Amino acid sequence: MSSQKPLLVAVVGVGLVGSEFISQLLSIPSPYSPFKLISLTSSKRTLTLNPTSPPAPQLKSEWKSLLSSSSLPADLQSLTQRLTTLVSQDKERVILVDNTSSDAVAALYPTWLAQGINVVTPNKKAYSGDVQLWKDILETSSRQGGGRFLNESTVGAGLPVISTLKELLGTGDKIIKIEGVFSGTMSYIFNEFSTGNEDGPAFSAVVSVAREKGYTEPHPADDLNGFDVARKLTILSRIISSFPTSSSLPTLQSFASVKTASLIPPELEGIPTGDEFLARLPAHDAQFAKLREDASKEGKVLRFVGVVDVQGGEVRAGLEKYPTTHPFATSLGGSDNIIMFHTERYSPRPLIVQGAGAGAAVTAMGVLGDLLKLV
Amino acid sequence: MSSQKPLLVAVVGVGLVGSEFISQLLSIPSPYSPFKLISLTSSKRTLTLNPTSPPAPQLKSEWKSLLSSSSLPADLQSLTQRLTTLVSQDKERVILVDNTSSDAVAALYPTWLAQGINVVTPNKKAYSGDVQLWKDILETSSRQGGGRFLNESTVGAGLPVISTLKELLGTGDKIIKIEGVFSGTMSYIFNEFSTGNEDGPAFSAVVSVAREKGYTEPHPADDLNGFDVARKLTILSRIISSFPTSSSLPTLQSFASVKTASLIPPELEGIPTGDEFLARLPAHDAQFAKLREDASKEGKVLRFVGVVDVQGGEVRAGLEKYPTTHPFATSLGGSDNIIMFHTERYSPRPLIVQGAGAGAAVTAMGVLGDLLKLV
């Protein structure tokens, strides 16, 4: 690889995932790295790197201070112009890595892709938001000379979920159903809350601990509403729909079209702070305890799952019951994700992928893995 | 894709996997297919396809009769010349798909790769055989202008095992240990034989049923010797060793260097036929029953596993005991494979891939998946 022209990488977003991604990228031993970092953009500033910039090992320890002392403001329009010039005039291969969770950045993907700039991102917004943005991404990336769009780490972080789905579809398998625990937060909460016994800790207590451990958003309702799962299901559904041989799935106008059974008690909707929400959650513990008890009497556990039921033409997220012998009950631990692909070929027993589905290191790995696919 | 020049595909080997592969390849809807089939070679004949050949849907039903009525003998030397001309003079992109299990075909990979011909194969021989052939493949495929070598389906058939390992390594993760049930045959046998109870069916009876169902080779000793697992472990170990940042693993001279604990009773070594072997196996049922009983007393089951212990610098295959709560006990069924990647990032809980690890449809899918990576 080292003898070929490097792929030029522009990074937008330098938060937890972004920082880890930059660290992993700069850790590839220089003679083997097929990549060259050409810019870093935070919410405030841009750092432009050129051939006279420090070599990768040095840059790895210095990029933060170089970025914070840069006098160039963050300006996505200038960045777009620079990257377009590199692609169209200088025939360079360019990858834009969006490590933000910004709708505004996602809205620019079609512009970039149309210019031949490849886009790689863990940002779920584009592929799970308004249907028109998704269609624009499909259209611009399939044009002659369009850039490629890769977003493996939007579902299951570093786990091979989207690549596996694309391979199943690309080789002519028929997806019957995808079923899984897609949220690390929900996984942790229900692995702790529902173990098959009638008793156990109070729901609010489990959510509080999860928050203390940093497994939930600052406001736990942002996890309990199920939107994160609905977004991931939308991404998977749209990938299925984008293959020519598919399918009876409904067109999702956005992730809000997914049938999502929120866990937020109606009385607690719209509470502005996480602290107040948690203070009032114990009043609803009895409801959750009743659900656990009912499941236990059937020899089952509760899990918050997402289902893309291709055969049934339905996409849904919510609490479901599984026998205590089911992999969702026996095999899960911590904040693991587990995804089962039921297909024509993988039938009656599914193809299963399992492991940590959140965290900066494994998410950044999914992003860097997408970059490696472009080499 | 359709607007780009197609990748030319030459297939050697038209047995079970080969036939299924050809069927899957020709099932990609024509306007979307990035591939063009240019030749089929069986052990006896070659069929050369050119622009006037039937279109894919028709070819799908006719290739067998066309091949069997072809007057061209199978001749790998002529094939090599034709492909070399296509690559070097006509600047075509060519993929040689080896669907045989032949050592003789595997020995040609370095020649093809050096000419810029990509090689895709489910044939384990090359990467698990003599160390020099493996080194030659590495060397020729990493040359400027060399072809790429992909063999995803040699381990776990269509499951994403090798691609996941390469992504972990390529993004800088450290492999601590890979542990798994790598043989569909061994999986079936021990899922049936050892369920955690002290009693159960006789070992010889389970092996007989497995053979009747077509899960074993005609001679069951070819499964029970553990060589299939040793070959897969060799392939994974060598992939780890081929990454620059690795590792304390010993260099395996061939799959025979793996510490493999054969299940063939010493008295039954070298028995020429499967029938005689099965007739004499019941005399050894008591030994296997004792192992099962001992495991059961510890609350464990028996599984024939393969381990690449990077930290411990050891590669081994053999019967090991696992608690009845372990995924190898709870989650496995049928002839599933399960592979656990324990890594620096996936720790303490591993990344797990599970599903059918044998069979023509899923093996061919792994091969076609590799072709799609070359698009």
C-alpha cells in the first residue's frame, strides 16, 4: 500500500469518538498507512495540515494543542471548496469523516458525495432522518464519479452489522427478519433488571446506576424513549430497501415512522432535567416490577429489542419477552449488543453478531474499518 | 457499478460449492452485476465464455450442459496464459476463483498473484499448508501490481470471521485470544453428545447419525482427527502474523504444527474405510462416556474447540470443558460455528460471531462476498 498515493482524510468533529478515531488513525505505522490526515475541524476551529506538518507519531500527541491554537475558524464551506479542488483538479482521493452527531453536517453529505468526496461517519442522523436526505445520499453516491458513503459504526459500533447485512443482500440471500438488542444502555438496564426471577432491583434504581456509570445520556429519557433503537432500525431497513431485489418493507419517512414503544411513563414526558426525571421515576417502579413478574411466571425475561420484520412488513422497537434459554437471556452481559439475522440461508438458525455496541474505542474502530474498505 | 468495466471471473472447480457459487454469481440482476464470467473449469474440461455467450439468466440453467459438451480439456497452463494476457495486455481486472480443495491449484496462487490476477477461494490448502507457499502468497500479493488474495470462506464459511479479524488488526486492536467451535461436524457431534447431563447417547451412535445426515466426511476419521480445525487455526494465526504490529505467536510450519488432540482412538488409527471405522468405534464408547460424566460432575459440557492464544503463544485444537452457562453450551445448536474474539478493546466481554459454518450456500456466499470486496 505504501507505494500508492495516500487517501487524504479530513475529519470533522473531535469529541470522544473523534479524538479516539484520530488516535487510531495516527497509530497505523507510517510505512504501512494508506492515509494522510489533511484537516481537523472542531465546532470552533480548523487545523489545516500540509506536507510540512509533523509526522504522525508526533502529531498524535500534538494535534489537540495545534488545533486549539489555530487561528482558522471552523468553516464547512471553505472545507468543501478545498476538498472539491483536491478531487477535481488534483485527482486526489479524499475521505470526509464526520464524527459529529450534527444534522447540519449530515445535510452536506449529498454535496460532498456529488463532488466525488467519500463520506464515512458514525453519525446516525442522515440515514435515519428525513427520507429525502437518504435518497439524495443514495443518488449522489451512485452517480458516475460520486463518492462512496459508509456508516458501519452507526449500528453496533465496531461490530460487523451493516457489512454483514450488505453481504447477505449482495450475494442474493433473502432477509426474513433482523432482531436484536441494539442499545447498549437498554441492554445494561434489562440485563440487570430482568434475569428470570420474579424479584430484583427497582427499575429506577437500575436506571440511576446506569446513569452514574455513564451508560445513559445525561437525561435518561433520551435513552428510554427508544429513539436510538428506532434510528438504528431505520438505517438497517433503508439498506435493505436500497437493494434492487428487495422487499415488502414500508418506506420509512424518518425514524419517527418506526413503531416505537417508549419506556417513558406518560406522566414523565417532557420533564426538562435528568435529575427531576430520576427523582420522579420511582413512583412508576411498580409498573415495571409487574411486567417483570408476569414475564418470570412465563419463564421469560424482558428485553428492549428492535425488529425489522421483512416478511411481516413491519419495523418496531419495544419491550418483548424471551425465554430464559434464549440467547438474549443467556448470552448477553454488560452493555452488549446482539443482532440476529434470520435469512433464507441462515435458517432455521440465525447468523448472530454480539459484543460491545457502544464506547469510543469500538465506535472509532468501526469508522477506521470503513476507511480501510476504501483503500 | 454498471457503468464501469466489469471484473472478469474465471472459475476453477464446479462441485457442490462451485455450482452454488456460479448460481449465486449469475443471479445478480444483470444491470447491477459488476462481474462477467469468462471461463469454467472442471477436473476434465474448460468452457470459455465470450461476449457472444448466452446472457446470465440463460447461462444459469445451461452452464452445466455447455461445460460437459465442451471439447476443450481442463488445462490450467492455458488458463493462466489467457488470464495473464487479459491483465497485462488488455488491462482487464481478473479474478480467479478456486472452488476446488486441490493442493495443485493452490500451488499456482503465487504465479497468478504475481501476474496481477486476484485470487478468491474457500480452499484451505494454501494458507494452512507449507509455510513457504503462504509466504509466497503474501509476497506476490503485496507487490506493486500484484493481485489480491481473499479467503474469507475458509473459516466459518459465510460468517464474517476473517474480515472481522483483519479489521480488528488493521485498526490497531490487540488480539488476546481467539476461541471457537470451528467445525460444523464437531459442533453437531458434541451438541448432541454432551448437554450437561451425565447420560446421553453413545458417542459412536452420534457419529453414525452425523454421517447419515451428511455432516461428516465419508470417513468420519477425517473429521475426528481435528485437522480441519487445525487448518482453520493456522489460517487465523497466519493472518495475525502477517500484520506488522504482531505478535508472540510461533510461526507454524504447517497445520501439522498445531497442537491437535485427535479424537481417533489409537487402536483405530489408519483404518481404511469409514464403514469399518464405525463398526469398531462402539468399543471405545465407554471412554467418551467417562469424559462426559466427569465434565457433567463439574457442571460442564464437552466441546471440540480451537484456540489461538496470542498472549500465551500457543495454537491448539482439542476437547475442552465449558460451564453449562457458557455460550458454547447454551447458544450452540445444529452444526453452528461460534467464534469469540477476546481483544484489548473487546474485553472483558468478547466479540462473538455465530451461525452455520458449513454448507454449499453459505460457503459460496463467503466466496461471492470476497468478490464484492474487489469491486
